[in-house]
Amino acid sequence: MSHSVSQKVIIVLLAFLLCGALPVFADDDPLETLGFTETPEKILASTSHIPQPTSRTAENATVITAADIVRLNAHTLAEVLQTVPGIQLDYLRTPSTFTFFNIQGALSNTVLVLIDGIRQNDFDQNVAWPGLIPVQQIERIEIIKGAASATWGPALGGVINIITKAPNPERAVSGMISGSIGSKFTADSRAELSGTKNRLGYYLTAGNLRSDGFSPNTATNLNNLYGKLVYTLPGNGTVTLGMSHLAATPGLDEANVGPPRNWGFIHDNNEYRRNNDFLKFQQPLGNKLNLDLDGYLTNRDDHTKLGGSDQGTVVFFNDFDVRDSSRGANARLTWGDSQQSLVTGFEYAHVQATSMDLLNPDPPFYDRSWDRWALYGNGAYTVGSLTILPGIRLDHTGISGDSTSYTLGATYQLAENTTLRAYGAKGFTLPTPRNQTNALQKIQTVQGGIETGAVPYLWLKGTYFYNTLRDSEAAGSGAITNQDRQGFEIEARTTPILNFSLTGGYTYLYAKNSDTGEQLQTNSDQTVPPHVVKLSLNYDKPELGLSGALTGNYVWWNSPADYQSQSSGMIWDLHLNWKVKTDSELSPELFFSGHNLFNGVQTTDSVIYKNASRWFEGGVRVRF
């Protein structure tokens, strides 16, 4: 990284922190008066299957709400993740096209993505495509940065836990209709219906996202249907039936690839179909005891067609068909109150996975089935200002033997608005079915940090992390390495001043090969950016129905000189929302977004996966 770029990053961070210290008037309530409407005691995270305040969460966790998503006018999970400190996408192209991401250098194939408790990672590469997850049905996203296997199983790099919306309990019928149009005929159409009648509640949403594409062969068309029925039983128990269906045809890439790869002309197409169905039963068994029983079915059918040029005509020579299905159950008992809690559970899943080339007569790359099960226990014990959070889990992977994961965390309430946290854990991630060694990827991690609102007009959070990875499987070649990754993360948020507020974060990462001591660089196998900066200038004027956000993202990839990654300036996006008549429930809400306003370039592959240049969109939504 050049000295000039380093100076720019430091200047931006200093300016951000200085802006956060600008004075405003305040009275005796340290956080409420400062405009932090969600204090640490109000923000909950289910890091151990039990929702608890983030002030008593040992892990480095971030919570994103439905209101945050609306502010960003986001289409898919990918656009939301790009704004979160510590998370960096390899590139953002046409909405819903595929992309990789990392959490503090941990590849997306080591991060477990869940929707309603159902695994979204495929079994072929262990990845979940955030561009294929629409956001309309999302109520909240809980992100755990770092190993979380003691609770969730194969989650070496972290967890993205998505909780979907519940039926509207106040009305029999409510809903929303939304439509937007933008550059390259990028259109997003959505509808939502929700309500409760007597004991039965329902939630249903459908949407279509399409675009002609912002680069060659990135046209896309995504259809999504999601619904759930919730029936309240006598005794305050509930039964929830849910289903989701997704069909997408996002283009992959098209380019002439020269040295060092020398692939020639390539042209790829994708076709994806995903179905998830679940049944959940929840029943209180006493004042402090609850029983949860979950069952689910999943089915995935993905096609990737690879082609080249034959005298100017695209000819496909591969049709990779990847299919997996699973059925499983989860049973857990939860006991506790605000001071002590304990959850114990059992998980079971049967998986069937195949991968083949339909245009090649050779046998499948693999055709496997296996059974997985796990036993786990997590708890929290509070004495005064100290909370201890132990956890342990035994996984029978069915594909690569057994693994025991554990964690021991603690939080200490140093002052009314200041929390110290520490966390140590051992975790794992499954190998891909193509990995002949079938060795589990393993991690040992320690974290420590502080979160405080004691500084006037400013909320601050700092976290140090040190991770040792063994048998780490690369994303591209599948090469196996041993790695050490360490660094720190700083997050900050100011109180509103004239309805404006600032938020931001900076993540530093130093990753090395632990066998050779050599610092790792970003390439086709991994993304290990040493510097990532996130900034956001927010505006809220509820009485006028106005809100907006100007978001910035900067990354330095630290790639070899002959590798085609590129980072030129910050990527700035502007999002504006206006409810025309605030006193009318049926008043239309107008929204507008300008993406990559200054045509910045941030991509790990400027030849094939160059991010989208400047584009605009606008739309209207009506709630009823």
C-alpha cells in the first residue's frame, strides 16, 4: 500500500472520529438523549440460540434490522453485507449475480448462512450466494464474526443468521406493494401480505428482480416466493409452517482472458432452483422452560454452463449439474431468565449430493449421501456485572469423522455504558465432497474488545482477533494451507446533529502462512484485504417523512503485482426515501438510489468480474 493511500485512509478515519466528537446539547440520560434509540440492552442477538442483549454477548456481533434494509433500498443480502464493518465482497455487479465475500479474511465457504434455521450453503463448495437471497422477507440479520461452531456447527468463519418476518399481530390484513426501475432496465417488483385472525397468522411475499446487466453476460432474472402460517396453541405455544421457492437465471461472466490464465474467450450461464420447507413447534413447559422442535426439507438444482467461441458463435462445452437435498430435525430445551440460561439440543440431517457434467459421458464427480448429527449445550451465568458464557458441541459430520467444538466467553459491565468482552473458541468447517482427503478445516480463535457510550456524543466498539487455521481449503484451486490471521476492528456511531449522524468502521487484517511465515495476498484462492473502511452519513426527519444514507466502502486487496485485482477510490452509494404524507397510512413512499457515484473500481478480478459502474434507480412503495 502506497504512502499516499495510507495517508488518505488515516485522514478519513481521523476526520470521521473528529466529526463524532462535535458537541450537542444533552441532559442526564447518557444514551437515550444522545439519540442512540437502541441501547445495548435493547439490541438482542441469538448467538447461542437464546436472544440476549449484545451487552452480554461475548462474540463480536452485528445486528441489522428491516428498517436498516429499507434505508439502503437493498435488493439482496449482498448489498446489505457490503455496508457491514469487517465484511468485504469480492465485487458487486448486476444485482443477484453471484459474488464471494469474506468476514475478517474468512472466506464465504467457511461462513454458515441460515434462514429460519435452515442452512443456505450448498454442499458442493460450502458457499451461499448472498445475491440470491432477497431481503423483503427479512426481519433481522444477526452476524457473528469469528468461530461459532459450539452453537451452530460448521461455522469456522462466522454465522449470518437471518430471521424472517412474523405475521402482523395487530391487523387481519396488511401489506405492501413496491416497484422500481433503473439503468439497464433493472426492475424490482415486490408484494407483501400479512395479518392475524384469531389464532392464525400469515405472512406472504413474492418478488421479481430482473436486469439487462451492467457488464457482458450479467443479465439476470430472479423470482422469489416466501410464505409462513403461524397458529397459536392453547398455553401460548405455536406451530409455524413455512416455505420458500426461488428460481433464478443470473449470468456469470464473459471475457477474453489472457495471461497469466490464458483461458481465451469464456461465456458462462447459470440456472438455479431452490426450495426450502419447514415446520416448527414451540411450547412453554413452565415459567423458565421451553421446548422447540423443528423439521425441514431442502432441494437445490444448480446448472452452470461453460462455453467458448467457435468462429464467433458461443458454443457450450460443459453443463455442470449440482444437486443436493436434505431433510433434518432439531430439538432443543431452553431454560433460564435474565441472569442464568441454558440451552441443550440435538440436530440430525440426511444429505444427498451429486455433481456431474451433463455434456460429458464420464462418471459424476461425486454422488454421495451421508447422515449428520450433533449434540450441543450453551449457557449464560451472570453474577453482578460479570456474565460467563460457556458452550460445547459434538458433531458427527458423516463426511469427515467427528469434531468437538467449544467456547468460553465473558462480558463485564465496567460502567453503565461500557462493556468489556472476551471470547475463545475452537471450531470447524466441512470439507467439500470433492476433497479426497476429507480433512476438516479447523480454527482456534481468541477475541477481546470493548463497547462504550461513555465518550460524549459517540458510541465506540473495538475488537481484537487472533485466529489459527489448520487445513484451510482455498476457494479456487482447493489447495490446503495452514494460516494465522490477526487484526482489529473499530466501529463508531455519533449522535444525530440536525438530523444527521455518522457511522463507520475500520478493519485491519494481517494474514500469513503459518508454515512459511509469508504474508498472504489476495488471489483466486483467497481474499485477505489488510484494510477495509466503511462509512455512512445518515439523515432522518420523521416528521417530514425523509430519510437517507450516503455510504462509502474502501478496500485494499494487497494482491500480487501480476494479479488483476483493482481498487480505485471509495465506492459511494446514495439512498433517499420520502413518505409524501406522513399523516396518511396509504401515502406513497418514493425512493431513489445512485450507485457507485464516482465510478470507483473494487474487484478481485478486473478482467471477468469488474464491479458495476455508476447507475441509478427509483421507485415507489405503498403500505396498507
